[in-house]
Amino acid sequence: MRVLITGSTGLLGTALAARLEERGDEAVGLRRGPDRNRIGWDPASGWIHPAALEGYDAVVHLAGKPISPPFTARRMEAIRASRVEGTRLIAAEVVRHRPRVFVSASAIGYYGNRGDEILTEQAPPGTGFLADVCRAWEEATSPARDAGVRTVMIRTGLVLANEGGLFPRITLPFKLGLGGPVGPGTQWWSWITLVDHVAATLRCIDDPDLEGPVNLTAPEPTRNRDFARELGRRLRRPARVRVPAWALRLALGRAADELVLASQRVLPARLQQAGFRFSHPDLESALSWLIGDR
């Protein structure tokens, strides 16, 4: 297959491209920039080269401005625009060139803060900034879906990898002896290892029966306090320094409630129904892969 990837230089895109090449496919990153003399795109200005999607069997759209604090009005608008307008631009080209499948990123932020509620792909959207962004993000794929192109929206959880992302930032305070739960510690964290994220994305590309929203999370979400306890045990460090919610809100502003304190107990129902087998279905196996047995 020939697979076009936006966001190909990020953590997920780099790993996906490498795995595609390993199995004999051709992975091409769509380069960003305003240079109209080469094939690329500039989502900020709404421009894409007319031949950008020509000749591809699959398009995987992962590009978007990183979601990071503080959630100022300017940053929130940039986060939203990079996802919604970029997806709308790619979806319009998908309609023109009609690849076999269009896989577009989304996130479990779609569900908002839902406490202990079990969330599958059938759950309605939640409330809050990230829920609103994710809903609009997914709706931006509608031109491709309406045109009959198989479209998959991958709702990604917390991706665990040593190469980047959240995990190195989580482990640092533990290595310094300052690790522990954040906020109440009872909130559910729904995560997935990088290797499983790549494998699940490949399944979404390959499986003609997968369409619509697909949760990319491990089948056993973990409460934050249990995550902290197991991580501390693996690193042979204490996990007793609790970071209170007020301190998080002071440091991160409103982003604290959406990025750290929100509880999302998400299950990958569609993947499990499709018979997908996770390499790391639980936190113990995930941390063994990330840290090893010490």
C-alpha cells in the first residue's frame, strides 16, 4: 500500500511510518509549509497542493497543534483551528482522490469528565473545551464519510512511550523521589502503549469492517493512584507525594481539570469486537515493556 501521513514527524507518525515500511508498505509524510512549488500543504492558510493525495491507498491524518497548557483564549483557538480546519482541508482532498480509507485522529477528550462511567464508542460526547474540540474535529471528516470513503476516527488515550509524549514527564518526579497521585487520585486514566497504538492504527487501515469512531485505549484503564503506585514500585521509588488539585489549577489553570484531573474510563469496544489483541492490555505489562523488571 501507499500511505500518506500528516503529522509524520511526531511521536505517533514516526512510529507508524516505520512500522508501515517494515511490513513492506510505502509511507510518505505530507510536508507542511507555504512553498507552492513542491507537494505539501499549509493548513494555516487553507492551501494544499492539488496532487498531494494523488495515488495513495490510505490517508492517515495525525497533524495538529500540541494540546498543552496554559489554555489561554489564543492557544485554545489555535488548538481548535489546527484540528478542525486542517481536517476539513484533508477531507475535501480525500473526496477528490478517494483513497480506500481515511484514518483521522481524535482523542478521548471527546467524552469529557465522566467519573466512573464506562465509556465505549457509543457514549455521547461530554462537555468542556476538549470535548467541543473533539466533536468538531470528528465532524470535519464528514465530507469524506458522506462521499462513501471508509473513514475511521481514532480516539486516542494517553500514549505511553519512552521516546516522548507524556511518560517521560510522568516518570521524572518519581525518579527524584517526588512521585505520587495527582489530585484525588481516583480519576480514571485511559492509556495505550505506543506499540499498541501503531498496531491498532494499522488494523484501522486494513480492516474494511472498522469505520466511524474507534477508541485507541488499553482494555484496562487505571485509576491515577494505582498508576502512581505501580510506577513507583517499578522504579523502586516512593509514590507518596500527592499533588493537590488546587496546586495543579494554580500551575496549569483550567487545563488542569481537562488534562490531568478529568476521569475517563474508556474501553476499546470496537477493537475488541474486531478481535484485536493488545501486546500490553494492562498496566503491569505496559510498565514491563517501558521500564523492565527491576
